[in-house]
Amino acid sequence: MQSCNRVVVTGMGAITGMGRCPAEIWQSVLSGAVGYGYRDLSESHIHARFFSFIEDEHSVGEALPARLSRALGREGELAFYSALQAMTQAFPDGNWPEHYAREKAGLVMGTGWGGGDAGRWLADKFARKGSSHPLGNLKSMPSSAAGACATHFGLHGTQLTLSGACAAGAMAVGQAYREIQRGGADMMLAGGSESISHLSAIWEMDVLQALTKEPQDIRKACCPFSSDRSGFVLGEGAAVLVLENYDSAKRRGATILGEIVGYGYRCDASGFVSLSEDLSHRAGAISAALNEAGLDAADINYINAHGTSTPANDVHETLAIKRALGEQAYHVPVSSTKSSTGHLIGAAGALESLFCLHVLNGGVAPATWHLDSPDPQCDLNYLANRNLKGDFKTVMNLNSGFGGHNTALIFQRMGA
């Protein structure tokens, strides 16, 4: 049996309400800042009062090549913007074709509701004027971000767009990892993006009772694992990683940010928004990633939890971690960076993978901010309001999504 290729990360890019590059966003997370604020949308019958939107939105599109960006919806612009950052970090001189055949270079992008916002805005315009936009069909196409990136960089290998709700970004990273691991590609872009800003789309999320119900106190707007939690803060943004075959990356002298050593996926198959009472599938994703990596529970030094701040998820995730890790679950530090960023839906898993790489390279695990009143049912070491310094060699990122998606990604520092 042919051995699997090792897969490493060599570039990353991101844009959120907290900043326009990974370093800026990460420093904001560590400082305890938040990327969201108060906004009253009650005239549209929306009860949530806190959101994370990227200000000065037009500057993002203006920074992109016009021939491609004019065919992109908002989430596509954010993904393209992040991909440019990631490729610039991985290949500062832009010479990636000197190292990889274009047919062995591709990308996987994830999104939850990609294109939906553009479709709604265009429908509004059509209702008012009788026409919308000559490229409206492309703007509302979920795969437009992947198409723009492939066109711009000249990637002739695999091009996929995955829709997996709140786990889509992690699924994209996992699928790109598999492509390289199994020899289908040597270099891949992988990430996720989301922008849900049309009032009707926000209302539909709000009416599901998923969004925060906190009316005033920003510390209670998004407080994962707290007894005060009431839902998540909806956010927009994107994050993209560059993945490479380890041997090729080493040969070209790339700066390696970390290695992906395990990926687990399991589906609850229990409904669209309900969480399965059977923890075996959510815990099974964790166990599958550990088994692939050849690791034990004690080898995990930090977990970035999905931690949405919804009443149901945070207890369910706590129980799943305990099911998968046993007694060791009480000894590994865990945190939810959504307390800082809000929930970026399809971009969340990619952004939180990026955070895991920062933990490996910076030696600091981020706090779960606003955890002032811990829920007794969420009894793990959730790093309440404190960052943790340490020697983090192996870290795990967990994500789940509407429809039953459950993912676990394991990242390891080179030489660990």
C-alpha cells in the first residue's frame, strides 16, 4: 500500500470584523477585544442586537482585480482577499508555478449560505427597477469565490466548493488535506467565507432562535460555556490557508507554519438544527482524527472548541469531548475564540484553524472571554478570561454545523 503524503501549511490570510490580516486579528483575540457591536434592527422584527460586520466594505472589492471582483458577491470578495494574503505569505515572489505543476494545484472553498445574500440584494433591485446586474447570476453562485481564485492564480487541479453550514470552512481544509495526502494534488488553497447581511437572511437566522438574545451587555452577547449564554453573534469574514506536500515545501525552503496530521468527520444524521442525543458521532469525529494521527488523548495540548454560545451546543460539545478523551478531557485547555470574533458560519472552521497555527507558533492559547458565570454542565478547563502560555506541540480544532456535520482537525508543530 502506498504511503500517504504529509501535508503542511505555509500561508494564511483572513479578514473579519476584528482586522484585515491574520496577525491583526490574532492580537485582537489575545487582547480580549471583540469584533462585534450593538446594532438595532428591530424595525425588521429582528430581536438580536449584536453583530460582527466588516466596516468600510467597499475597500475590499477595490483591492481586488476588477475583471474578477465585479462578478463576486460579498463573501466571494472576502474569500478572494484572504486568498491573496495567503498566497503572498506562502510564495512572496509569486513563483509557485516554478515548484508545482498547475494541474496539481487547486483549491477547496467552504461556505454556509454563499451567494444567498447577493441573490436577495439582486432580487430587491429587480423588484424596484425591472433589472438587477448583468453578472448577477455569477454574483449569487456559491462557487464564484473558488472560480475567481482558480482563474487569478491559474490553478488547473481540483476546484471544489463545499456547503456545510457552520462546519464548511473546516470541511474545506480537511478535503484539501485529503487531496494532497492521497496524491491528487501537491498544493491547495483551502478556506471558508460568509456574509449574511441582508435583513431577510438575518431575520431567518434570528427566528431559528440561534442568535444572541442579550439586549445590552456586550459581555453577555457571546459568552460560550457561561450560564448567561443565549445564542451566537452573527459575523462575516473569510480565512484561507495554503497547504502543500511536505516534501515539496521542504525542498523549496518554505516557511512551514504547521502540519495537519489528522482529520475526522462524522454526520449526526439527526435533523437540520437538533443535536443528536447519541454523542458517538460528534465524539467519533474527534476519535477518527486521533486515530489517523496515531495520537492519544494525552497528546493534545489545546482544543479550539466550536463553542457557539448557544444553550444546546456548549453542553453537547462538552459531553462529546469527555466521551472522546475520557478523563484526559479535564486536563487539556479548551477555549472558544467565538467569544471574540462572533460566529463566521462557513468561515469559522478555517479561521479557527488559523488560530490553532498561531497557538503552535506563538506559545499562547487564547481565552474564552466573557466566561464570568460558568455553566456547571460545562466543566472543562475553558480558560475563562485568561490566555495560557505554554509549549503547544499538538492542537485540535472542532467544528459542527446545521445538518449534522462534525469535524476535528489536528495540527502539529514541525519537529514535535
